[in-house]
Amino acid sequence: MQNSPPSPEFSGVARPDRQRREPRALGQWLQLTLRRVMLPSWVLSVLLHGLLGTAFVGLSQSPGCRGDFSGEEGAEFRVVGIRSKDDSPPTTPPTEATHESDPTPVPPTEVVTPPIPNQPPVPLTLPKPLQNTPPVIGAAAPPTFDATQFSQVIQARPRATPATTGTGTNTQATGQRTSFLGVSDVGRAFVYVIDRSASMQDDGRLRAAKTDLLASLQQLDESQQFQIVFYNEQPTVLIPRNSLFSMFHGTDAQRRLVSDQLRSVVPDGGTGHFLALKKALEFKADVIFLLTDGAAESALSAREMDEIRRRNGGGTRIHCIEFGKGTRSPNGSSAASGNYLDQLARDNGGTYVYKDVNSLGRE
């Protein structure tokens, strides 16, 4: 009887297919076992962060990481610094005992300023006055501040005592003396009333009046005031630079301003003495110089003469200068013969002077 081969289950030699199944079964068993043992991932994350936080707190409270010494409860701190490469021994800062042991005070260091050498003064160039300024009469250029105009106010100025004559010596009047076309007087304020009618163009009469006017203004100083009234049928008053004041002062700057405005004054129209004199009396000046070539037809009436005398009240001396052609005035040589200008001067404490225009260029 032939024996059959042994069965694999009872054979001592493992078969190849069984060897392959055993490792696979082991792996499956390990996976099932690990799944039962392993925790979820979020639980592991919480545990890991907790361990890290505990380790960080423990390290931060160790003596090596504290800013103070152990046992001092934070009352003292370590001294830290930067060490240089210099190998020299560190300098010990002075203690409080060292300062107390040295009573000698250290004197402050004096700063010696070197003397300033003597040098010649530096020349200063002052601005030149404006030249060729357009003449203006009536509305003037924009007003500019002039400090000299604060020296006096016209309303507060006392009037001088009237003089007996314009050419005589007046011991009661005050101020610098000036003259206009041969009439001289003293005072603190002057008003020049100048005829600019059409007849003043003849023989260069207005030009001669302007020339002598500037010479008269040159004799005034800065403490004196003046104003100029040109007139034909109506008066025209020159405008000071500062409109707060109605009069000029005797300074070079204001004389130049007057000279610029004179260029626009030309002969024109008729003659009206009364309105011009009324305007001049408003300035309450010490002296009024009246210049005209007005003939008998433009003479002041008796009523106008009385009105001027009443308005004046003897406070202003009115000097009258007449331009005429020939050796005698066409209005008469005196008040008795009908010369109204002579009478006007007598009524107001002034002087009357007649000027022959033929002799103006020779004077």
C-alpha cells in the first residue's frame, strides 16, 4: 500500500504560501491594536501645548532668568553695561565719602573774551528821495506816515499876538522868521494864498510866485507848519502826505512833496478872493500871505471885508502882495484911493506891498 503525502497542517515544514500570510496577519493585528490604544489628535495637541507652557513658566522663574537676586524680592537689580576692548582697569566712581572729604570748592572756569579791535565805522547809504514823481493836486498819492507831524496839532496851537507891520520887528511873536515877496514875519504857522487865475500867466507871474514860495518854505524849520491855497473862482488846498493832518511841517521831505504838487498848478479862470481867504482862516495860522494881480473888478466888497475881519478876530496877520505892471497899482496907491488890498491888510494887522512884474526878474 502506498503512503499518501503528509498534510500541510501536520508537516513540520512551513509552506511558502503560509509564510506570506503570517506577516500580513501580524500587520493587521498591530493596526487594530494601535487604533484601540492611540488617542485623538486634538487631545495630543492639547497635552503637548500644556507641557510646553509648563516648561516655559518653570524656566522663566529660575534664578538664571530673574532680573533680581534671589531672596531680595525684586528690590535690587544687577548692574549691566558694555565692556570696551580697552584692557585698562575700570575706573572706580567717587563715593559720597570722597566728596565730603574734599571741602575745597572748584572755582568756575572764566571765559575770556578777546577785545574787539578798533575799526573805522561802516558807511551807510541812505535811500535817495524819489525823483520825477508825477505831480498831484487834489487827490494826492497814498499817505505815508511822517513822525514829525506828531509834534503839534493845529487845533491845540496858541495864536501869536498880531504884528503891527509885516516888515517890522515883532517882539511878541514866536517862531522862525520867513519872508515872501519882500514881506517878512515870524510865527509858528503860515498860510500862503496865491492867485492862479488866467492873468497870472502874463509875464511869468505864477512862475515867479512859485519860485519865491519855495524860497520862503526853505526858511522854516520842522517845528513850524504851513499850508498853501491856490485859487481862481474856487480855492484848492495842497494835500499833506498824512491825511490826518491839515498842514505841512518845515522838513525837507515835506518841502519836496510841495514842490512835486506845484507842477500841476497852472493859471486858469477868474479871481475869487473871498472864498480863498475864508478857507485860509480855517487853519488858524499866525500869518497869511495873500498874493494876487486882481484888478478893481475883482475887488472885495465892503460886506466881504467885514466878514473876513469878523472871522479873523485879530488872531491872524494878513499881508497882501499885489502884482501889477508899472510903478503904480491900477487899484490906487492907498485905501483912501480905493485899494482894497491895502485896506484888507490894515484891518487885519498886516502889510500891503505892490510889486512891478517888470522888475521881478531883476530882484
